[in-house]
Amino acid sequence: MRSMSSDTDITIHRPEELGSSLRKAWHRAMDESSEYANPFLAPEFAAGIGRHRRGGARVAVLHQRGEAVGFLPYERGSFGVGRAIGLGLSDCQGLVHRPGVTWDTRALLKACRLSVLEFDHLVEEQPPFAPYVTGTFASPVIDLKVGSDSYPEWLRGAYPGLAKTTLKKERRLTRDLGEMRFVFDERDPSALRTLMQWKSAQYRRTGRMDRFARPWIVSLVEDLFQVREEHFTGILSVVYAGDRPVAAHFGPTSRTVFAPWFTAYDPELRYYSPGLIMHLRMAEAAGRRGARLMDMGRGDKEWKDWLKTRELRVAEGFATRPHPVATAHRLWRRPVRGLRNTVNAHPALREPADRLLKTVGTLRTSGHRSDSDSAGPLAS
């Protein structure tokens, strides 16, 4: 499909069918602006969604003077209601473009056959979407620095307040269960399955939607685990004690940005703080491999406050063009978003809500727990 908007030509594609020239142009746009270096903005992530969430995944490609200069991945649902690709899974969204490129949002939506486009992790520096933003939120990050050859020395320099206790727990883990070792890039598929089982049990136990009960998400993660490209590599990290997995994480990395995604650990071993050990080990290893930023994603978590060096800002909202469906959708979704954000922003409300969810989760899982019901409260 092709549409004209002033001097911008817009074509629509399935992300999994993009040719090599368009993928290269997309990668070039990522490389030219640090705001777009996040792996969730890479064509490989969009293609994964396209392969496994059949039907609505698309990419709008903006051409100026015959050159591809911008890429908007999205999902189109019924009645032209659209959402940023991977909404609910992706921690970074936006129109990836070359420096200086701009666009008319309503003309873009029309070319995409959308009446509304919902987003909840929109990157900064997207002025054409600014009128449609309903809220902005902190996204904690860690500026990664390569230290000495010694992990303990790196830890003491980067996190002096955490180093003594964390290293003590690592030694205790070795003493109690066997030598502790950390594998940053584990290629054993069985470890990935263990992580998904842990995470699924955690979701159920805490009363939250079990993402891994959805076959397409399982297939997506298994697929992305195999992707090893310059701008998107699926990284599985595991902390072992002897031969026993203690904690695991799966998430993507680009050349410069590492994005934590799914983390879980064996709750029987929570005394050793395996989730914290995992994130500290990942930060050191990712920096050593060339990443310069660890983007922990939007959300208020105590461990993020411990680890962050600064914060980015991400936005949520609804880009619309005049259409009855857009009006109805906004009236329906905006109050839900507002209630959720109010609860998340106030600890006095968030803690009782978490307790309620955990109670519901306990009721759901009581009487039919299995050996795989082992996960930690440290969510992605």
C-alpha cells in the first residue's frame, strides 16, 4: 500500500517480509540516533511479533526523495484500532527515523488505515506525537562502564553500598549449594524452558496475567532466543550453584543497549537475593561486551532505584484522527489507564493492590501446585 503526505511517501509492509534494503535503512536510522538504539525498536523484534502474532503486524515506511527514512511498527486491530507493536511486551516504542525527519501524524494514521494508535512506552524526541501524550513516566537506566578484570572490584566501584552484602551471599550460595557461576549468554534451550516455567508460576501466584500461558508468546521468546544479529540478539543469562539453576533472565541486546525483560528465580533460594545477583552480574557482563546502557524499563521497583544511575522518560497516550471509533476508544481506555497509573504512583494504594493480587493468585494455585511452581517476585 502506498500513500502520499506532502513530500513524504508512505508504504505499508508486513515486518517479517521486509527486504534487506529496508532492514539496512532501519538499522541505519537506529545507529544515527541514540534514542533509537534500544533492541525493542529493531526490525528483528517487529518481525518476531509478525511471525507469531498473526494478522495485524505492520510497518509504515516513510520515504523522502525516494529514500526510506522512517519506520513505524504497529499492530492493526478491528475497526482500525492500532497499537504500538508488542504493546504489553515492549519496553520501548516509537517511529524510528533519520535525524531531521518529521511527519504529519493524522496523515500517517490515515495511510496506516488507523483511527487510533495506542502507545505506553513512547521514547522521547517524538514531537509529532506530543499532542497525543496523556502522561510521561520514568524509565530507570544504568550507564554501563567497563571496570577491571575482577567482578568484585567492578562491584565495589559501581555499587559500594551493595557490594559487601552481595558478595557475602554469593559466597554463602557456593558454600551451601555448590560453586556459584554466572553464564551471561547461555545457549541451552532447557534453561530457557526453566525460566518460562518459573515466570509462569510467578504470574499465577501473584494474580497477574500469565504471559507464558499464551502459546504465541512462548513461540516468540523461543524464536528471539535464536536471533543473533548486530542490532538484536536474544540473551539468556543464568546463575548456577553447582549444576542447579538459581536465577535466569531472557532479554534482547543491541550493539549499545541491553534491555532486561523476563527475570525469575527459585523462591526456595530467595534468602540469597538471586534476583539482585542476576542484575548486577548482567550489568557488569553487558558492559564488558560493549553495551553502554541497561534500560530497565518503566515501572516503580525498589531494586531499580538501587541500581539506576539516571532516568529516561517514556510516554503513553493515543494518537488519533477524527473518527467515531477513535472517540469511543479514548473514552473507554483513558479511565482504565488513569486508574492503573494512580494505583502504581501511590504506595499506599499499590501495596494493598499487590496483596489482593497475591491472595487471588494463591487461591487460584492452591491445591494444584507442581514442582515447576518456583519463581521469584522480581518481575520484568
